[in-house]
Amino acid sequence: MKYVEDYLHFLTHTKRYSPHTLAAYERDLISFCNFITTHIGQPLSKIQLSTLKITDVQAFLAYRKLKEQASPTTLNRQLAAIRSWFKWLKTEGIDNPLIPTIPNLKTPSPIPKALSEADTFKLLETAAPPTVNPQKVTASTRRNFALLMVLYGLGLRVSEALALTRQDVKKETLVITGKGQKERTVAIPDTIASALQTYLKSEAHLPPTYPLFPNNNGLPLTPRTAQRIVKKLREELGLPQHVTPHALRHSFATHLLHGGADLRTVQELLGHTTLATTQRYLANDVEHLIQTHRKAHPLEN
């Protein structure tokens, strides 16, 4: 089609797009034009392009998804090419104000990779305050270790952990304010309770309303600071880049499933509103489930 050829010429000589990008644009636009020509039952002309509806584009995307099994990422790439083409068409006197406004399709959020149990313990052991010369241990060392223990040991969101105050920590429970200001109370296992109590006693002079994890100015740590804390440990230990504060929460869920915890329990501990959200963690657990099946099922023995 002439308008596609002219647009590719524009991308080649004016925008200086790479051959790889140009080839992708050409495939996407030709595929779109061929579909639309069949869909509306006539060749695409200036009039047809200017009056094309959003539903026509949606029909193309639906066809690609159902008939060709295109992924949301692929569909969004094609949609971006179509939007860009129609923006250029306006400079050629073909104004269709609807098509450039079509939003991307929603894509499922990828689940961060969980750490192995060995890497998790290595991270925590490295962050732990040394037992030799405890008087030389800094407040930030105790704070950072307690933070990591809470993120992994209780599976908290980073925002939940950083919003905690000292009074939120009870003897055996922790009061957490999650998404939508919904409160939940979780039991604190002995190991995490011991780390928290040791940390709290080291700063016993601070008031109950003081942030549990403060910065030097007495304000709650920021998520960026939490990321830097984990990044420093990650680089020190040579761990992969997916080791982040949020990955500790995913590791918590995955390791619980490995240990035989049921999905409902994990849902409650994570503070998920629906079980469907928690079920995404099963994607991290498939290989373990396969190995367990092979070892335990009578037909496999």
C-alpha cells in the first residue's frame, strides 16, 4: 500500500530507524492493512483510513490473539506501530483522531524470581550483626538486618514494612497496614521475633510512635534506600540482579509453598484480597511440584 511504503520511507530516511525496527513495522502494518481490507470489504483509501473506527482495530487485535495466538506484548507492539502510522497520516492530510488514542492492552505483571533458600540464608547471614565485638555494631546494621528479616520472614511488601512504627510490634504479633489501609495481624515466628526484640532493645530510648526502620533524620526509610541496602549485599555476594527487596516477599511465598503450606494460608499471610493473586506464585513452584509428584506418587515408584 502506498501510504505504508511512504511511511517506511519516512522512518528510513528521516527517523533513521534500524533495519530490524523497519522490518517489524512493515510486517505489522501490512498485516493490519490486509486484515482491515477484508474486514471492511474494500481497499483502504484516504476516506476509509480517516473513518476507521476503534472497533475495527480491536477486531484486528482479537483476530491476532484468537487465530494466531499473539501475546499481549506482540499485540501492543503492533498497536504502537498502528498508532504511529496514523499520527504520520495526519501530516499527509488523513486525520483520524480516534486511532492514536487507543491504549495498550493490559499485560500480566511478571512475578519477580524467587531467591533460592541457600541464597536467601546467605543474604541474611551476611547482613546479620557480627557476634564478635557487638559494641561496635552500628544502629544501621541492626536496622538493616531487622528489615530484611521482616521482608523475608513475614513476606511484607516494602511499603508495609517501611510504614511500621515501634508500637506496631507486639510480643508475638505484628500489626500491618496493607493496601487500601486494610489492617491485618500476623504471628511473628520465634526467629524473627528474636531479631526484632534485639533490635528494639538496642534503641529502647525511642518513643513508640517512632518509625521501626528510620533514617538518620528520624523519618521512615524510603523504598529507594531499601533497594540500595539489598543491592549492596547482592553485589557483595555476587547474586543476580533480580535479588531486590520485593523479591524477598516472593521468596517467602515460594518457600512456604515448597514447605507444604496451602494456598489459602499463603494468601492470608501475604494480605491478598483474592486467591487468584496468590495463585500466580504457583508459577514459581511448578518444577518443585513435578519433582514432588515423581517422588511421592505410587505410579512413579
